Amino acid sequence: MDRDAIIAASKKHDIVSGKPYKYGTAGFRMSADLLDGVAFRVGLLSALRSRKLSGQTIGVMITASHNPAVDNGVKIVDPMGDMLEQEWESYATSLVNAPTHEELADYYQKLADTLKIDLSSPGKVIAGRDTRPSGITLVTALADALAATKTEYIDFKILTTPQLHYLTRCINTAGTPGAYGEVSEVGYYKKLVEAFYRSLRGRKVTGTLSVDCANGVGGPKLSELLKHHDSTKTGLDVKVCNDDVLRPEVLNLDCGADFVKTRQRAPPSPKPAPGDRWCSLDGDADRLIYYWVDPDTGFFMLDGDRIATLAASFIADLFRNAGLDGQLRIGVIQTAYANGASTKYVEQHLQLPVVCTPTGVKHLHHAACSYDIGVYFEANGHGTVLFSPDAVQTFKTKEPQSPAQKDALETLSALADLINQTVGDAISDMLMVEVILAHKGWSLRDWAMTYSDLPNRLVRVEVGNKDLFQTTDAERKLSHPAGCQDEIDQCVKKYTNARSFARASGTENACRVYAEAATRSEADELANKVAAIVKKYGGE
């Protein structure tokens, strides 16, 4: 290791003293002006991670997703396109918080010694960034760290987050029987479009789909994909909206999946006409929300819960038609924020198991891997469907006993290629939804009629000390402070079909209270009463 080179490079990229940094589900995410030194140090960690994994390629994505344009973030992608292994999150936190340049170099060496990493062995890192102007500066800091550690580096420049995950997996599987795809952005588009054609099995999509791209990276990338798509083959007519990436200040502003989900209304511009089919991506194109405006009843949203139930329903039908019942296991993974009506629909109507995990996509992804087909979506629209290697092999090798079985097996095989296997991908998920609606012959209204959501309310409660609030049972119950959960339980009993839970925010000194009940007024009332209980226990 060239200690002097690391120290000299680090001096060009200071961290902000007195600011505690913590690696979370989104990596390091905050105001972009605090991230220069962080990006440099993430470069050091990704170089170590690659060498620890025998020179496999590590990805680094620079994005703040649905956050305002002034923010940015840096996160690491493991070789198969997964998120960084949990144990390494603590190494990232320690490395980034090293107080001086000299202590940083010492900790880097210590980590290498502890983990038995040969620093003279080859390492390789790739990077991508969203459309935020601050991304250019942060990529420079990252590149300086990789140069100081003599790590091979490729900058793929502007990408969606799912594209960076895709490329990381492609590079690491190239030349193997499990090769994931062509190592290029064009390879990503070709793979999705070809799988989209195969998944439709000759069916046609009906009607125009307007796509709100949050004025983020998804706009130009969706437009690029459409250049590879022949709408005469599929009937899919896409109208790309909110794709202004030349004015950074409008990124995620009054548009995008997070706006639609949290405000429960369509973006103000362009104004959807009644009956039009719409969906929204978020700023880095890994979340998807569908909706339309009904002439009579107004705005109706189809969120991550709805996408999960649609996918699970379709895939379970294909399983039966393919004669795979009993051979492979399907499961649906949710968090405590999933609407209770969706859970009931999956368990009682679809007769599929539901697993609840703590909030955070890494928890859902991990749980989904324990099934042959694991469907996971957070209510915010982030999710995917994971197919195990055994499942994919079965689709290809099972001898069909009828034309219907053959059709079902080939559709399942095509879906495994269409749906991004590395991470939630709004563009891939959008194509999946369009395939399923075409197969079922459904409109958005038909999809909405599968079940009725329980009215729900999410309330933010400022507290004196959020760390007093600790959870158990996949964040559905409070273990601390003592007595708080008992009061919540007594409150919930007074309402019909009700549940409520509280959990500490990951980023703010506040708690989030979720409540649902049989009516809107009961859900609002329950949320406010539970919020008052939380406030009482929250310390000064």
C-alpha cells in the first residue's frame, strides 16, 4: 500500500468535521456539499471490497433518488448486483468517520490486515451517477481514491440506479453459464425489449401510457429504450413526461413516484385527463407508482402493494398452468407499511404465504431469496420479483404436457429475463405490469377492483429522543419504551379492522406512526391518538 499516495489524495477531499456519517440502506445520503470526502472514502472501501472478493467488480452509484436536487448520495453495489453485505456497512461507517487523513490511511491498512486482504492484488470498480450536477464532483473524488489504490476503474457516467446494478452483475457473470447480459447500456435495453416481446406472447397492449419521469435520469433512459422498441409489435404507446434534466432544480419537484405516493395525487403538470393511464418513476428510476383520474371518483393510485399482488396473482396462475404446483415455492414479502387489505388478499385469495420484514429493501431482498420465486415490493413502489436458478432451469427443461403448459413455461422464462433480478427497476417493472395487464385483458380500473384498500394515515411525530423507541416483530411492535406498546394496543382495540405501529425515523429525530382502520375518519383519529402516546413517551 502506498500510504503517502492515499494521504495526499485524501487531502484534496476533506470530510466536514463534527458531522457523524452512517452507512444505511441508501448508502451515505445527505446534502451534496457534505459528500466530497465521503465519496473519496467510499472509493477506498470499494477498492478493499473488490480485493477481498478476489478482484470481482464492485459498483458505486452516486444518487439521492427521490430527494431534492441539492442532495446526493454514494452507495456500494456487490458483485451480483446486490446491496453491500451488511457487515461491511459498519466498515464503511468507520472508514468515513476517520478524523484525519493519516488515521484514514491507518484504518485502511488495519482493515486490510484484519480481513486478510492482499493490497497488491488487482481490484476493479465501476461507477454511475444520476443527473445531479454534484455527481461530477463526487465521481472525481471516487476516481482519486481508486487511482491512489491502483484500482482499475470504469466510469459509466449517467445511468439509472438499476442500470448500474445490472452492469455490475453482467461484468461479474460474463463468460459463465449464468451470464446475465451484455456489458453495456445498450445491452440492458436490448435484453428488456426482447424479453418484453417474448413475455407478451403475441398479445397487444391497449392505450397510451403517460410516464412521469420526475425530471430525473429515467426520462432520457426510457426514451433511449423506446428507440429499441417497435410499438407495432406490442401496441405499447409511451408518452414520456417530466423529463427535463437540463434544469437541476426541477428534479423530483412536484412530480415523481414519491410525490404521488406521499401526496396521494397526480403531479400538477402535465395534468392527467380523466381515464388516462399514468405511471410515475422516481429520480433514479427504481420506484414505480401507477394511477389514473376517474371522471366520477377522482384520483386512484396503484402502489407497490398493488404491483406485488398483480405480479403474484399472474405468476401463481402461470405456475398452475405450467404444472409446477408443489415443485417450486412462491412467497410474497412485505413490510409493516403494506396495506392490510393487500396482505389478506395474498393470503386468503391467492393462497400464498406472506413474510413481513423490517423496512428497507435489503431486508425484503434477502427474504425473497429464500423462495424459488420471491415477490417483494415496498408500498413506495420499490421492488422486483426474484427467480432462483432452480426455477429458471425448471422453466427451460420441464417437458410440457400440453400447449397450455408450454405457453406458461415460456412466459415464465421470459418474465425471468424481463424483471430485473438485481434490484427494483421502475422501467423493467413498468414493462412487467404492461405484460400482465395485456395477458389478463385488464384496464387500470379492473386491476383496482381486486380488493379495496383499508384507509390509512402516516404521521410524523417529533420526539425528544428517537433512540428511546426500539422495535420487535419486524417493526410492528415497540419493545421500548416500556408501556408504550400496551397503550397503543389498548387504543387500537377501540376501532374496526384496525392496526397501528410506531417506529423511529432512520434520518430524523422523529417517529413515524402508521394507522389503518375501516373508515377514513377512524384511521385519522387512531393515527392522531397513537401519535399523542408516542409524544408522551418520547422524552424531553
